[in-house]
Amino acid sequence: MQELFELTAGLAFAVPLGLALPLLVWLAYGRMTVGLVIVLATFFMEVVYVEYPGFWVGLYIYPSDLVFAFLAVTAVLRLLFAHNFPGRSASWLLFGALIAASFVVGLMQFGKASGTDFRNYFYVWVCALYFMSFPIDAAQTKSILRTWLAFAGLLLALACLRGFAEFAGMPIADSWRGTGSAAAFRVLPAGAALYLLDTLVILTYVITSRSANRWMWAAVPVLLVAVLVLQHRSVWIAAAAAIATLYLVFPGQVRLRLARPLAAGALIVAVVGGGLIGYGKLDTLTYRVTESAAKVTDEKGTAGGRIYGWQQLLMQLEPEEYVTGKPFGSGYERYDFPDVRWKATYDPHNFYLQTLLRTGIPGLALLLGVYLITLRRLLRGKGGPTLPDFPPRLIFVLLVAQMAITVAYRLPYEQAIWIGIAISMAASLARASRAEVAGVAAAPPRAEAQPS
């Protein structure tokens, strides 16, 4: 019966999508917003379902597989034929070649297990390639902001509904236990909490401008409380990194304007925290948040187990595998603690380590190179299009938060949107900088004034 349900639910999504693919490719080729809505809708539905229903064709195919297959076709078409492609990142293309080679080797050795292992890398790489293929201008950033905020509102509404069900003890709460059964009130997964954190960072910057709407001021404390209550400790660390970076990388005048919302946010967190402690019915939530904070430094907690597991995985590598990596599908068996009898088999919850395991040092170097080169251009670049809603330094902050959380998680595919946009922005800034240098070099020398 369960298999019949999964097949029916999968086909209900897959058949209309398959019929609409040619039209979607045509639309998404010309308008980035179409691709953005499709990716974010896929992500949101994944959060709603907790786990997508798949359909069996010798292996499970999920709706997201079809979405990113369509996006891959569109991205490759733009790579080959689009005249407004800002800059083809050689590092990202080489990284794609390495993960593809690892997948092909894994497919020959381990069969369909390699596809399951490779799936998220495929999503991430395709997503970034698609979004880097569009030039980013002021109109584009307004569209990105509106779309991103719309889905943030849907996530907040979903979190509120699930939170109410938790407080009321409704049986339906069991349906999202996959988001983190170890913590009550963790009603959204880490990827969704990071999405809300990104929204918090964006709105915190936007409200420093005089054109900010009042609802944006109200949304900032709501998002801050949501990030706290969702209890994803790695997201808390990413939040600290993002807020510190936001304050440091912007000029002094913007920094002064940021001090007001940041101080207000700290006060609201203190007041809400005091209210949670004082109101007896919320003692469970208060205890859970306090317990989550304590586990950050607990050697026997989740963090300690992950670090021990990372050490085990590194010790399993042969010397030559530091260069070649192990192919996708080769598994992640290790002990998470020294005194347990069972082995963990899930991914290591560290995107950098996982990349090292699957592509070796060359793949990890390419991935880090993409980040570092892009961050440098975003921070130092001059010229390029004027982007009041999404200045390059704001994307810099979002990438810092992303790099922080991937120490403890694999990179969620929706975060690759920012990688692609950042690469596009960085390419435009680099081109503007070269044009400025060339213009200065080509300018005729000024004539010296003749003495009268």
C-alpha cells in the first residue's frame, strides 16, 4: 500500500512536470526568475513533505531529480549559446568535471548507490551554473528579493503552524519528526533555518536604507526568534559569523545604521527569552533551547561524535586517495564514538570533508578556490552595476554564513543560488575593474600648464 501511495504521489508530480519541461526550458532560458521560482518551490515542497515521495523505475526517482535535470539542460544551453553570460568560471566547470568523473567511476563499481551519493552534488553544481549564467542588474535584484522573501514568508507560516501543533500536542506533529527528532520544536530542517537566517541578514541590511517598509522592521525580530527557537546549533554559529561579517565589511556610515537593528534584536531576544522562562507552559521549549546551547561544546554530544567520525574517515584514506578521492557510492562507514558497536553510514555532515573524500585535494582546492576568488572580488571590486538592494558585500556576508554552516552539514542546493549569483557579480566587477584600468592606461597624459 505504501509503495502504491509513493508511486501515485510521485507520478502526480512527475507526469505534468515532464510534459511541461520543453516550455519550462524555454522560459527559464530567458528569465532567471522562472528558474528561481522553480528551485525555491521544489525546496519548499521538500520541507513540507519532509521527504519527497519517489517512484520506482529500478531505482527511486524523485521530483527534484526531474527539476534539476531540466535545470541542467537549461544551464548547459545557456553555457553554450547565451550571449549575456557574465563569465564562465573555469574553477566551477573543472569542479563539475571532477565530480562527474567520480560519479562515473562509482557507477561502474557500486551501481545505483553512487547516484544516491552524487545527487546533492549534481543539484548544487547545476543550480550554481544556471544562476551564474545571468547578468545581475538592479531590476534583477529586485525580482530576486521579492521571490526570496515570498518563500521566506511561506516558511515562517509553516513553522508557526507546526509550532502550534507541537504546543497543542497534536498527533500530526509526528509527521515532521524527520526534521530532527532529538529536539522538540525543531519544526523545520537546518536548510530552512539557514534560509530564514539569510532572509534575516538581507532585511537587516535593507532596513538601514530610508526606503525600507515598516513590515521589514517587524520581520527582523520575528526571523531572529525563529532562528533561535528552531535550535539548529550550526545555524546559530552561521548567524554569529554572518552578523559579525555584516557589521565589519560595510563602510562606517552603514555600520552606524546597522547598530540600531542589531541592538534592537539583542533586546528582543533577551525579552523573549525572559518571557519563555517566566511562562510555565513554555518550560519545555526553554529547556530544549538551553540544552541545545549546552551541547555545542559537549564532547559526548552530536558535535563531539561528528568530529570523531571525521577523524575516522580521514584515517581510512590511502595516500593516493588524498589525490583521487574515493568514488561516489563507496560509503562513509565509521564509528562516531570510540565505545559504540554500530557504525554510522550516513554522510559525514561536513561538506569540505565529503568533497575531499569524493574528489581528493584537487576537488576541495577547486571548491575553496571558487569561494575565495569570488569573495575577494566581491569585497574589493569597484564599478559594475549599481545594486542598492543586493550590493556585492551583502552577497559576501551570505557566502560567509554558507561556508560556516557547511562545516557541519552538506551544502543545501538552494544555497547554490547565492554561489551562482555571487560568481556572476564577481565576473561583472572584475570586467569593470579591467575596463577602468584599461581606460586609465589609454587616457592621454594631461598637458602641463605653460608658464605665462
